[in-house]
Amino acid sequence: MSNGGGNGFILEGVRRLGAVALFLVRLLGECVPALGRPRLLVPQIYNAGARSLIIIMLSGLFVGMVLGLQGYDLLQRFGSVDALGTAVALGLLKELAPVVTALLFAGRAGTALTSEIGLMRATDQLTAMEIMAVDPLRYVAAPRFLGGVLAMPLLTAIFSVVGLYGAQLIGVQLLGVDKGAFWSQMQGSVGLRNVTEGVVKSVVFGIACSLIAVHEGYNAAPTAEGVALATTRTVVASSVITLLLDYVLTAAFL
Amino acid sequence: MVVDVRGVHYAVGGRPIFAGVDVQVRRGRITAIMGPSGTGKTTLLKLITAQIAADRGEVRVCGQDLAALSRSEIYVLRKRMGMLFQNGALLTDLDVFENVAFPVREHTDLPEALIHKLVLTKLQAVGLRGAAALMPGELSGGMARRVALARAIVLDPEMLIYDEPFVGLDPISLGVIMRLIKHTNEALGITSIVVSHDVRELATIADDSYLLSGGRVAAAGPPAQLRASDSAAVRQFMTGSEDGPVAFHYPAPDYAAQLFAADES
């Protein structure tokens, strides 16, 4: 009995994964025409990107401040507080900025995308488009997906910059780490490879989180409960997938 | 014949909705699809607009067999039809003007000045030219349906489909929508399919009618003919009697026995 249940669970998982993969293929096919329609695309970049700026900047600042404090506390035991800049920069660029930005993106922009598209489904707007011979995948889903994918690396970069400023604020301004050592050590030990790792992660997380948000909204049951469930699934799935992909990508870059 | 549905079977999750339905819609006429709630009226519209496919049987629209059409061919065919949804289904992020302009912008390269004139003409036809700048959230139910009608006719379709157009309207809005359906049909020569269970309203505007019941067509013909039908089921629906073949009471155990069963135990 339990074996049958287990098989059913696996089968359902594979079915869902297949459905998401097929959805991604169709979505990518619609992304090229969507790139040629800035009137549809720009508002979506604004919604996913600009509207997430405050939460990203605030979180970046606090994460950077905590890193500065924790890093200083640890490094001073070994008498190497000058390495604070390096430690903070590597931690932010490679890990914290892409991951925390993706988690915040899923909570703010992802839920907004899912509930918006889900409500369009529930109020027959997507069906109405289909009857008007307008593919909702092209008109609604593709610009929103692309908006998320383009916004994520930009948000990650802003998170990193604000985070570095926060760490500098605590480490240099408050705790007295030498300003020259902080920046020059960072400059000396952070290479293009480290920055690339962060950028690759942010692009992959952007694709994963935007795909999940758009897919869940597009396939939400057309009821209030269906939209609520889809929104919850967006946050849960995006968070878990982000952390899983983070491990895979970290291992790949080592 | 604009729509020709023959011997259609359709089931959802093993539960049959249609067991051999035949419906023919003739060009230039208003055809009513009637039936009690849950008889698959909206499902029939989904079949005609190729949102779903029949399990068995044939659905032909404008002479084309829907089962043989590819996705892109279905989209080409849909440009020849318009549909009015129960709630209007207006795009909530666009104002009234842009909602009506939406199909024009998506399917044509007309210059802005021409789109402007075209949209205002259609809004004038439904009496809402003055509401062009309003957002869908600012409209009443009747107004939303009129905007949706303007959007449905903006590309001059051959066929218009109305899904429950009279539900939840006050008498004035109801009269307006009825007049618009009749007027659109006559002035533009558009074939109209109206799905509804409002028998009295349909009787005044429909040329042909079909009554769906139990997965089949229970009766077909002009509304007056249906009203004079010998069938008890058809008469009950047309006159709105409480009891008849469709019983008022949902099947239940004996009333007295159930009431006093608790006392005895």
C-alpha cells in the first residue's frame, strides 16, 4: 500500500516536472516575439524590478551590516580584520546576494505574478484572449517571465553593492577596520570568476523563480482558493528550488 | 449552416455531459441554446469555440471540422467569431477604450487615427462612448457586458456567441442587452448564438431554439413551438413550473420517517 502511494507520489512529481518543462519550451518560443514588444515588456521589468528595489536595498543593507559585524568578530580572533573586505565580498557576491535576492523576489514579485495571472484566469480574461485569437502565453505569460528574468540579475547586483556598503559602514566606520585595507584586499582577492558565479546564479534563479510564478498562475484553478494555493506553491517551490540549485551551482563552480 | 454539431459525445471524469447532441445554427439567425443549470450549455459553447474537443461526433464551424484544425488554424477561425462572456471578461489593466481596441491592435496594423474612429463607433453603438476613459472596475455589470459586446464586434465577426447575457441584470440593462443582441444581428447580419435559461427573454429575440436536457437535445424549433410542446419536460422548463419531470425535491428518504427517526432512537 505504502509502496503504491510512493509510486503515485513519484509519478505525480514526474508528471508535474514534465508539465513545467513543456510550459518552459512553449514560453521560450514566445519570448522572442515578446522582446520585440517593449510596450508589454517594459512595464513588467518595472513591476518585477523597480517595485522590488526598496525591499532588496533594505535587505542588502542589513545583510551587509550583519556580515560586517560577524566577520569582524570572527576575524579579530585571528588578528586578520584586514581581510574583512574579502570575506564580505566573497560571501555576498557568490552566495548571499543571489540567494537572498531570489528568496525575496519569490515573496514579492513571484506572488504578485502568480496571483495576477491566476485572477486573470479566474475572471475569464485569459479565455477571452484565446477566443479573440490572441495567445495569452504570448501576451501575458512571456512578457512577465522575461521581466522577471531580466530584473533578477540587476536586483542581485544592487543587493551586492548595498550589502558591501553596509559591511563597510559597520566594519570601517563603526569598528575601525582600515579603509584602505578593506577595499584593497577585496580588490586583490575577488576575481572575475567570483563575480561570474554570482551572475550565473542570479540568471538561473531568475529563470527558475519567474517560470514557477508564471506557471503556477497560468495553471491555477479558477477559484479564490485555487489562486491562493497557487500563490503559496510559488513561494514554497521557488524557495526550495533556489536553495537546491544554489548547491548544484556552487558545486559546479568549485 | 454556420455551426453544425452532429452526434457529439463528451464526458468529464467519466461523467457524461453529452450523449449524442445535434445542433445546427443557420446563418444570419439568432439561435437560443436553453436548458436547466448544469446541462452543459457552456460546455457546448466551449466545443464550438474549440476550447475543448468532443470525445465522439463532429463539430463543424464555418464549414470546417474543428477536430482536423491545427492550433494556428483554430486561431484563424476564431478571428471570425466574437464571444460575450457572462462577466464581460474585460482586461482589468486596460481602460474601456483600450479594451475595445485590443483585438484591433493585436490583429491589424491600422493607423492610430483609424483605430480611434473604429473604437468610438463601436462604443457609440453600445451607448458607452462617454465611458471610454473608465476602467473596468468602475463599470456596472450591464455596462461591462456592453463594452464586451463592443469589443466582440469591433473586427466585424461573422458569428457572435453570448454566454448567459441576461444573468444578474436590472430590467433596464436587460432591455438594453436584448435590444443590442437583436440590433447587432439585424444591422450587421451576424449569426448569433445565445446560451441562457431565461426563457421569456429568449422567446422574444430568438429565431431558433434548442432545449438541452439529460445530455441530449430534448426539443428544437422556434420558441413558440417549444412552448406548445407535448413533452412534459419541455413544458415544465418553458413555463417554469416547480414540479414536473424535474422534481422540486432532491431525492431523499421518506420525510416523516426521517423526522421522527431521532425520537425513536
